[in-house]
Amino acid sequence: METKKEIEIFEGDRATRYDNYIKDFFPDYNLIMEIVPKIVSGQFSDKKSLNILVVGCGTGNETKRLLDFNKNWHIDACDPSKEMID
């Protein structure tokens, strides 16, 4: 039998400090954020535009990096935390 898992919502200070916190928690964060758009682009190099769904977009920092890499990509993003999106 499968157990029910709770979704952890980023709220309050955790939400407002996320962009700085993640860099301390994950030292290679900036490097990964540089590489991910290149990997996506390489996997779909035959496409002029992409439709991408980002689930758990948080503050949108990662989503923005994807858009900055290629303005022809269309990205829909969602997050369960209103505070993260704000």
C-alpha cells in the first residue's frame, strides 16, 4: 500500500530567501543553471521553438534562465506556493 506524502510548501522567510539560500545549499547551482538550457537545446536541436512545462517553478529564476537562453521557447510554469511566485 502506498503512503500519502505531504507537499512541502515554501512560505514566509523560506520563500523570500530562496534565491540566495539555494546557492548556499547547492554550491554548483549557477553552473547547473548555465548547463540546463544547453542540454535542453541540444536534445531538441531540430526544433525552432519548444513548449516547456515547469512544475514547481518557485521564484521563476530557473524559468527565466531558460527564456534568456532562447526567446522562442514558450514556458508555462506553476508552483503550489503563492509566496514563491510573488
